Amino acid sequence: MAKSKLVKANEKIADAVVGGYKKIEDGVVGTYKKVEDAFVDKFLTHEGESVEDAKKRLSEEQAAREQSKKETAEKRTTAHPAGIGGTDIGKASVEVSREIGRASVEASKNAGKH
């Protein structure tokens, strides 16, 4: 019996906490949306454009920018899969690195012979 009273009390407390949280969340989100709408209306709408239309246009523009960025990155990756090795400077840099590596290996082999 005592356990059920504790359980009921805990459920009441939980409901009150969740209810209070929801009220705060709704207030914060509602205020944010008002501020966002005012900002879009003041600075981002075109002549005669509604806030909803401006948000839709901005969302579409952002999606197009992200798609373009993704396509550009894919082109770079397929054009030069080894990174900088696809350019003349990159090829020279890779070759110099290989030569230094070979020289280092030879030097360490010769160091063990003395």
C-alpha cells in the first residue's frame, strides 16, 4: 500500500514537471518564431513577398547551394582521387616525398652496418 502511494506521488510530480517544461518550451519556441518572422519580414523579404514565401525561397536557395557544394566536392574527388597528386605541383610534391622516404630508408639501413 505504501508503495502505491509513493508511485502515485511520483507520477503526480512527474506530470507537474513535464507540464511545466512543456509550457516553458512552448513559450520559448513561440517567442523564437515571432522573432524569426520579424527578422525575415524586415531584412529578407522581397517587395510584396510574404514571410512564408520568403522562408520557402530561402530554404530552396540554401538547398541549391548545398547541392552545388556537394557536386563541386564530388567533381574534385573524381578528378583527383589522390588529393593534391593530380596537379603538377602535387605530383612534384609526392615525388619529392617518395625520394626523401627512400633516402631515409637507405640511411637507416646503412646506419646499422657501421
